[in-house]
Amino acid sequence: MDHNYLSNYDSICLILERFSNLKILSFNFNYFKVINECSNVIYNQLKNLSITNNEIAYIKSLPTFGLQYLNVSNNKMSSIPAKIFESKLLELSISNNPITKLPKINAKSLIHLEANNLDIDHIFFARGSKLEFLSLENSHIYTFNFTRKNLKSLSYLNLLNSHWLSTIDGEAPSTLKTLKLSNSLVAKFPDNFFKNTKNINLILMNSNFSCNECFLNWTKHLINFDYNYIGCKKVIIDKNCDIIIDNSMLPKVKNITILREKLGLKRVLPCNFVGNLIEKFEWKLVHPETLIGSVDIQNIGNPFTIFKPNHYQILPGGALLLKEISQEMVERYTCTVFSKTKNISSTISFRLDFSQWYSTNIFDSVFWGACFCSLMTCLASFIFNITWIILKNIALWWLNRAERLSRVKGMVDAIEKYRQKQVERIHDSYHRNIEAIRENYNAQREQLTMSYTNQMKKFSDYRQQRIENIHEHIEGIREQYNQQIQRIKEFGSKRAEQLCDSYEQQLIRVKTFTLQNRLKLIRQYKVKQKVINKLLERYNDNSTDLNEADKEAEIRRVLNLNELDLETNEALLDRSPSYYSLPELSTDENISSIRSKNNYTSPNRHIINNQSSISEQEQNNYKYTNFDCQDFPGPSGVKIPLMSQKVKKEIEPSDIPNNSLTKAITSDNHSSTQKDTS
């Protein structure tokens, strides 16, 4: 069941319940977090259980009744229940867990234990242990005493990368066949350590073994031992071995032994001494001179520290452990060994290790970290400046756009209101002129009818005298009346056509004026057509809410117009000195006089020229022509005022009573004929 996504331990219980004869069960590379005991399952048959590479934080209970092989390495456990070591396990692997403390191992049947990469500093075994394989690679153990560990059956011991191990005591059991020790602080073995061993395989690379002859007595029990295995190319011969301290394997700078460590960690200061007459040894702080602890040689296995035990600890074997290193602990430390005749001391200078400041790891190196932080700061500053510039430009663009749109809105409102005002004026003028033409036509028709009616009355007085010529005169009057009426119709139709053409031209000029100013707004303020359309839609939606006074006031405010500029038809809209002023537009009929006065050339000058000629003709036609008719009736005796506008679209021939006068004359003639006959 490896490499799955199992996270509930009940699945294991379910499998054990269904497969009661299962002996080997593997749940590696899953997502279990807790191990419980299945209550309804009997574990008599399960022998091998492997739950590696999971997320197990703690173990509540295990099916240890018949279990022999258990592997819980590569998890997140910080402690191990003592019940596991009281079971009948044969092999146990708890490597690669953040375990800081192990309970006493009482499993008498346990023969194989792997506890690599743990944070433990000691390990205890019960008497009668049958352990044969023990691996404590990369652990924090300071001392290892074979006699006290009760490991009489041990055949394989792995202490590789035991950086804190400084002392190995006791005697190796005769069953030991392999011993691996490297990267430790061990300078020597006890003299009789290999007394009972035969054909042992030693791996002692990269250790701090002393090359002094007095420290190499442990090699006498080894057959054909090569000193090159421990890095001794030359053995130092010392004739007097009564009392010797040898720290030559420690790093030195100008004959000064210097050890370094990082802040907050721990460091072991070794005191490698040997001799037959040693009585005690002690550790002192040089400045200020302070006794850290003094230990008799008989109690070397149980040393006692009197000065700051939270920071200093004298280890079995004579080494000094510095814990939770701080700046105050940077000083010289002296190890003094006393005998009956003399004493020997060795001073070690402790310094803080700042080598990580210049390491290649960016997050551990101060130099590269500072460079990285500087680059990140510059990058952050650059990004911040770029962001600030972009945001500032966006804000300025938005403000300018808002101001520009506000100006465009004002201009569009003014243009639209101005256009509506002009269109309304054109409409009013058109309707007034049409009404004037209609009234003028009706007045002329009535006057003509009255004139010919008077002539009829005159002829009725003379009919008795000139009875023979009455019919000829009546026919002449009728023809003259019809001719005069036809002339009036033609004149009114012509004036109506001129008025309609003028109206259409003025509307076209207003539209052209509006479109030109909209195009000017688009080019000057760099806005899109859809913005203008949106403003026009808003204006059209809100135009009904504005009364005439508000419209005129808004137009005068935007265009800087006076009170009489929109009321008179005799002047153009002068160009305002304002930057936002509109160009002039004239809707007056008398344009030629205004052009000569203002010296203004409009884009629609051809329309103005045509309009000026029409205006001159209208002014000439406004003059009245008098015809005197004393003796003979006719249209020459009628005073007819000429109309100033066209009436083609307003006056239809059906409005003129063509036969009204004829019927009156015919009825009058018939009555007079009857009188003459009588």
C-alpha cells in the first residue's frame, strides 16, 4: 500500500480485520499522522509493519503483541512511547525523526536498532540486552561507555559523524566485529579497550586521535595496525608519560588553540590528558578568573559544574561543553591537570564563528545575504518608483481626462444649447414670416375684392344708360380680377419657395456649425467620438429638465454673450477672446451689411452671398407701388404691398375663392335685366 494518499489509520484496521493472516504490512509514503491500536483486531499473525515517510507526529498505541519488525523512520515524531521498547520487537528503526530523548531500552529481544539523525545526547540499555546491531550516526552523544551500556552481544556499532563525541570508555565486547567512528573529538581509546576483540574492522577516518606515543597504548592489542588510518604519519615519542596534555590535533593560529562556534549553538572544548599520577583536573575562565569546576580522577565519570551550569558542563572524560553560546562566553578557557609532583595546563581560546557570513549559501552568508538584500532593496525601490511613476501618470492622466471631459462637456452643452436656441429662432422666424405672408395675401385679396365690388356698384349705376355695353365691361372686370388673383398666387408661391429655401439653408448652416465644433473638440481635447455621443445622450436625456432661462444663462456663461446678442438679428456673434469661445454664426437675413462691418469671412460665405442677394431683393419688394384708377376699374388702381417670404407650402389654390366675385356679378346682372324687362 505504498505511495498512496491514505491518511486514516482505520484503513489499516480494516485491512487487518479482513486479512487476519496478514504477516507483512507496508504503508510507506502516505499521509498518516497518528498510529492507534485497532480494538477489534487480533494481531497474532502480523510480524512486519513499515510506516516510513509519513506525517506521524506521535504513536498512541501499536499492535506489539506479535510484531517483530517495526520501521517508523522519516516521520515527525518527537518522542517514542516506552511501551515499544518493552515489546518483543527484534528490529526497530526510528531514524530521521526530531526525537530529543529516548526512554530506557528494556527490550531484551531487540537485536537491531537504527537511531540515526536524532537529537539525543545519551542512550541507556537495560541489563541483559541482546542488541547486536546499533547505529547512532550523526547523533549528539557526548560520551559512550561500553561497560555501562551493558552491550555484551554487540557486533556492529556505527558512530559516524558524531561531532560531539569526545570520550569512549570501558572495554569493547568480544563480539564486536565492526566499529565506525569518524568526525568526532575522540583523541584516544582506553588502553585495554580492544583487549577482548579479535579481527575487528575499524573505520576511524577524519578523527582527532593523538599521535603521541603515550596516547597510542590502545593500539597494542591490535594486530598490524596502521597509524595512517588515524592520520598519524609520524608518532611523537615522549619518554615521560606520567602526566601529559595533548591538544595538538586542534586548530591553531600562531601557536594559539582557537575553537569557533556559531551563536546559540553548543561546543565541546576537549582536554586530552593521560598519565598514571593524575589526581584531579579543573576548568577555569581566564578573564575574569573564575573556577568552572574541579573533578577528582575517581569521579571522572560523574563530574560536577559549579559555575553557570546552564551554560557550562564538564563531561565525563574531562571535556567542557559550552551550551547556548552567547557573546559573553567568548573568552579563554584553561584546563589544568594536577598530580602529586606537578600540574600541566592547556588554554583554549573560544571565538564566535562568522564563517557563514562568507559562505556560498545566500541565506546563511552575511556578505552574499547583504548583496542579495541590497539587490532586493534596489529592485523593490525600482519597482516602487516605477509603480509610483505609473500610478502618478495614471492619476494625472485621469485628472487631465476628467478636466478635459469637463471642458468637453461644457462645450458640448453650450454647442447643443446654442444649436437648439438657433433652431428654435429659425422655426419661430419661419412661422412668423409664413403667418405674415398669409395675412398679406388675405389682405390683398380682400382689398382686391372690395375694389372690384366698388367698380360693380359704379357699373350698376350706369347700366341703365349703357345697357348695351354692360356685358362687355363685366367680362373685362372678370378677366382683370382673375389675372390679378393669379399674379398674387404666383408672387406668394415664389416668396414661399424662397422662405423654405432660406429655412433649409439656415438649418444646414447650424448643423455644419455644430459638427465643425464637435470635430474641433475631438481634435483639440483628444477625446473619442463615443464620449461626445455619450455626453449628447446625457444632454438629450436632461434637456427636458432645463427651462428656457437656464438654457440662455448657460449659453451666455459658456459663450460670454451679452443680453442682446441672442435677441437681435442685425449682428453676428462676435469672436470671444476666451480660449473656449465658439466661432461666430449668423442667422440674420441682412448679412452683407454685417460682413462689411465686422470684416469676417465665414466658411459658408457662398451661402451668405446668396442670402444677401435675396435680402436685397426682399427689401426692394417691400416698397409699395400706387396705381390710380378713377374711371376704369382694374388691378392698376389697387395698392398691393409685396410679401417678404414664400408661401408655396402654406397657401394652396383651394384657399382662394375664384368664383365668388363672378357669382356676385352674375346675380347682380340677372336682377338688373329683370328690372329692365319689367
